[in-house]
Amino acid sequence: MVTGMGIVTVDPTVLWGTPVFPGTKVPAETLFDYLEQGETLDTFLRDFPSVSRATATAAIRGAGRVLIEVGRESAEAS
């Protein structure tokens, strides 16, 4: 299954269904782990060359959109 407009794929035969970047075995969570640890996007891309800059950037933007939407929904519920 492809989710998030092709940003990640979920396949039970690839890393037990962990969301990965399409065409790779790189968990999407790894990108966020790198950023959380203070690493740069360039470092992540150097360490995982199978992930394109466009895909990694789309993942970051998508996560940002989700956070903004959750914030709006929380504000509306208050």
C-alpha cells in the first residue's frame, strides 16, 4: 500500500509493515530520528542515498501539515 501521496509505502513483506520510503527499506521514522538528533537533511541523504531529496522533503512537509491540522482541530474543539 502506498500512503501519503507516495511519500511512504507499507508492505507487510518489507520490514514487517514498517512505513518505508518507496523503493527502499529505509524506515520513514529514520529521517525524523536524524532530525531530532540534530543531524541535517543532507547528512540523512548522504547516509541513505536511496532516498531522494524530493521524497524526504515531501515527508517533512507532510508531517508539518499534519501537525498544523491537528493544532487547528484542537483549537476548534476548545
